[in-house]
Amino acid sequence: MELAAIASNKNHTFNVASFDLLATIHQDLTDTTCHTCGQGPADIFFLLDSSGSEGTANFLKQLEFVNSVANEFDFGPDLTQIGLATFGTGASLEIPINRYHIKTEFMQNVLRVPFRDGESNLHLGLELARTQLSDSFLPTKSHRFAIILTDGRSLEHERTVQEANRLHMAGVETFVIGIGSDVDESELLDVASDKAHVYRVNTFQQLDTIHRQIVDRICAEKTVFPTTTPLPTTKSTTTHKPTSPTTIGTTTTTKPACGPKVADILFVLDSSDSEGPENFKKILDFVYNFARQFAIGVNNVLFSLITYSSSVNVRFYFNTYTSRNNVLNAIQNTSYIGLGTNTSDALHVARTEIFQTRHGSRSNATNIVIVITDGRSRNPNATIIEAAQLKQIADIFSIGIGPGVDQHELSAIASKPSNVMQVNSFELLHTIQEKITQVACSERT
């Protein structure tokens, strides 16, 4: 009890059974006292639910949570800037993101933000967040984050998902915190830019239990280049939480971030022994989050997926699934194989089976192939020959993961140098998500 009273923060209390065990908390103490929170500036925008379901007392709990997070960062125009808006019947900009560069001033004004009551028009708040975090509003390149708190369902789900997708495509890492039992799980997942960015608490009082998790995740994200700038083809070795898909919203009329244009996109996924089932799942997570950015349908984008190891498995053709939900579910349910790395056969199947009218390939569509691998092909010469033939009918991207890839082979597979991307680990696939999506969007007719 006395230890907690002495410490300025309950996370600053440590306890060991004996002097001999002091060494066991050395790293924890160092991490806490030397919490530098990554590299480069960050712009963080809070969006708080101020609808009628909250009430004044619970709204105050949200404000206290904002201050708990803000207190962990160093403020300044070249460090961290934090803004805040509320949403109810409308959206209100309470604190512009570049107003306060002194932490104490910011925290004092947070507690003055009024509870506004009304309905739950989350889409208006997301639109405001995107404006505050836009390039025109923030001239310097920074890591940009949105943190949304809500205790219910939005009034207009379709517009909410549309605005969330626009926020993601603007390069904003979007966290969402659902409070209580009335939130829509599917909507939370659609609003967040990553399943790992979704948090749930049962009560407003429990918000304090997750503030440190939010801070740590933001700090981890800050060690990667901001997605509002062109991403390099090689990445640092910073650990990143994997993106994990789950159930999605069932509304098919929602306009995804990458608008309605005609393209046939094929994923060619390495499923060899060198990966293992856990890493293969991370590849599927990446594919899932890529696909959900597109308008899927017979007049828009269609997807096909094949996996390869010693043999090639066609998981689905372009005409197997033509709805967003079915495509995403099929991606999630793709199984891992194991064994060798027969890339050449996979590229051969892509050309001779997948891009055929009988399997849904369309003459008016832009053909795109995305190859993801963590190693060298079993027959490099055959792989290069097959890639050259496939390039005659499709634009090929190659994504290499880890140190085992062959740089020359990646370049030979891709249609052009800018189509080659590489990350140092499966966890870092997330860092090229925006780049590959934007490039694929621009490639389409």
C-alpha cells in the first residue's frame, strides 16, 4: 500500500522477494525510466464518443484516459502533438492537433472538454480526424495515429466504414477501443487499421488498465517509416505486431478505400517448410488486409489465390467468389502445406490456368500478380523463364521476406524494379501494406 502511495504511477511500483532478485527487474525498470518511444515525430488524434449513451461521468473517464496516454509522451512541434475531437450528433474539434506544445497546458484543457450528448455519428468524427491528420494540415512528415473510443454502434455504418478506409489509406494507424457490451465487434474491426489495434474493456473504469498497451503499441509503430511517405523496399528489423484478420462487416455497398475499377488480382503464396504455419498465417493476414481495401465484384476487382510448395494448389479462381465476404473468408481459411519451394510451377499455373476466361479472367481487366516468398525457388532458371512469360499478360510484384530470399530472383520475377519489396521478417509485412495497396490501385484501368 505504501509503495503505491509513494510512486507517481502504479506502473512505477516494483517488488522482489529478496535482494538477490533485484537483477530480475533491471530490464523492466530500465524500460520504464528510459521510455523514449521510438524515432521521429508523432501526431496523435483522439476521437471520443460524446453521444447520449455515455453520460457526463463516463465521458470524464474518457478524458482521463486521454491524459494518461498523453502523459507518456514528450510534447513539441518536432516531437509529439496531440489533438482531440468528439462525436455525437455532429463532430466537434475540441483541441486542434497543433495547438499545445506544452504537455501540462494540453492536459488541463482536455479536462475542460464538454460532454455534448446526441446521437452517434462516428463517420463525421472520422472525417474530421482525417482532415486534422492530413498532409495539408501537417506540413512535416510524421507518424500519424488516430485513437477512437466508443461505447456503441455508429448511426450510419456504411459511411463509418467508408470514412475509416479513407483514414487508413491516408496512412493513419487507427486504434479503436470498444467500451461495454453494446459495441459492434464487426464495426470495431472495420474502423481499426489492424485487428491488433482493437481493444475491448467492459467498463469505463477499466480504460486505465489499457492505456499503457496503447502507448507501447504507438511507440513500436513509431520505429517504422511513416506511411505518408514513400516506403523503402528494405526495412529495419524493428519488431511489429502481426496483422490478424477476423470477421468483417456484412455490408457490400460500402465503398472501400480503393475505388471501383476493373482488375484481376492473383496472389501466389509460398507455403513451403521454411515458413511454418504461424508465419504462413501472417502472410494470410497481409493478403486479407490488402483485399479488404478493394471494391470486390464482377464489375470491379476479382481475386484468385494459389499456394505452392512442392506442388501447386489453386485455392480459388477469379470466378469462384465474387463477393467481398466470400473472398475474405476464403483467404482466412487457406491452409498451410509445407515441403519444397516450386515457384516456377506456381507461375506456370498462374499463366496457363488462372488467367483464363473459363476461370473468370476478364479481357477488360488489369492483370496483377503478387508473389510472396521467404526463400529461393527450387529451380531458379525455370522460375525466371516462367516469370518472363507471365509478364506478357500481367504486372508482377514480388515480396521477399527474411534473409533467405534471392535478391536477383525477386528482381527477375517482378515486372519492374519498383515492384520489388522486401521486409526482414513476417511481422514487418504490415509496414508495406499501404504501399502495395496504393501501387495496385494506381495500376488498374
